[in-house]
Amino acid sequence: MYVGPGTPGAENGPGPDFAAPRAVAAQPSPGEAAIERGQTRIQVTTSDGYVPFGQRVVAAGVLEGWTGSAWVPLPGRDVTVSGGPDDPAARHVVTNQGGAYATNVEAMYSFEAGRAHFAGDGDWSESFSHPFVQVHARLTCSPSDAVVPVGREVQVSGKVVPGPMPVWLECHDGTGWHRVTEPVLADDEGRYALAYRADTAGVLRMRVWTDGTDPGSRSGVLPYFREFTLSVG
């Protein structure tokens, strides 16, 4: 059985698209005079770049400030590291003497897992950085039969994580993947069931495809598939 990422009807998944760290200056409140504060940046690395939903990844980084001539480490500053937007389990760490920190978070959202945020202080401005971590769905599948006569229906059921996502069945005809069932939406617990009836004999290469949480933008939790064979005779 093979599992992996990809694009519907294609052999290969999306290529990497590295995101550069970004720094954002804090804005004064209405009526307050603007305070000139030093620019900051956070450079982040992660232990993994492509992980299933819920896997923990180590996020390490360095918080630095610009003096006007060089970037210098900023020790003793609070940095918040999260696994996705509105992460209730976000980690709060303090940079060491080299401005560095390291922690682990649960990967819940592509391009957000390991996101670091420095809120700024009296001397230094706010900044944040997004690491390049792609988070894919988790998927199980179980055909009701591995061998079926021509024309008999086979049921394929399983579970996708996290929760309701589009799921369908595809078959490989020797040249490419083709969808052979209509999409169904997994229930709130991620359970799904698909039915397929083969009209020709042979050993069929099949896969269950889940289209992720945000098919339009390919952010959030990315698509995934699980492959199996079906003998029809």
C-alpha cells in the first residue's frame, strides 16, 4: 500500500515555495507620539517540512535587532510559537544570550506551523516569521473485498483527519489517474464510505483521495491519498 501527496489526476505533488521571514513595525495608539524603535527579525528553521496533521515539529529560531549597521541577537525576549492560527497550545519561550530559542508545536496548518511572533517592547519593534511547513491530511482506507467479480460493488471506507473534507475514489488506467466516484464529504469525525463497481476484469490500481480543508487556495491542511489494488475477475 502506498500513501503520499499529489494533485488529482497527476503523479506529483506541489513543489516547495519557500517563504521569506517578514518583519512588521508596531503602530502607535491614537493620540500617542510615534516612538522610534529598532527593526527586528526572526529567522526560523523547523525539523520537518512536510508532515501529517497533528505531528509535532521542532521550531528553532533567532530573534535579532538592527542597530543601523548590523543585526545583533536580542536575548531575554518573549517569543510566541504556534502550530496554526489561534493555537490554544501556543508555546511562550524566552530567547537565550544568543537570541535563540527552540520548542516543539503540533502542526495544524500549512505555512503556519512553527510561526514565531515577537510582540515588541520599548526598544524594539514587533516582528513575526512563517516557516515553510506543509501539513497534509491523515487518511485510512479499507476495501470490503480485495477480489471481486466483474460488476460486483466494492465498498471502501475509512477516516480522514481533521474532520470533514471531500473524499473520492480514483483509478489508474496506465496513463493517469481518473476519478471514478463522486466526491463525498466526510462527517464531523472524518468517517467516509465510497462504493465502486468495476465493469472490466484485471488488477486495478486504486486510490482514495482527500482534497484537504481548503481546495481553492491549497492552504490549511493539504490533500493526501492512500493507494490499494483491487482484483476484478
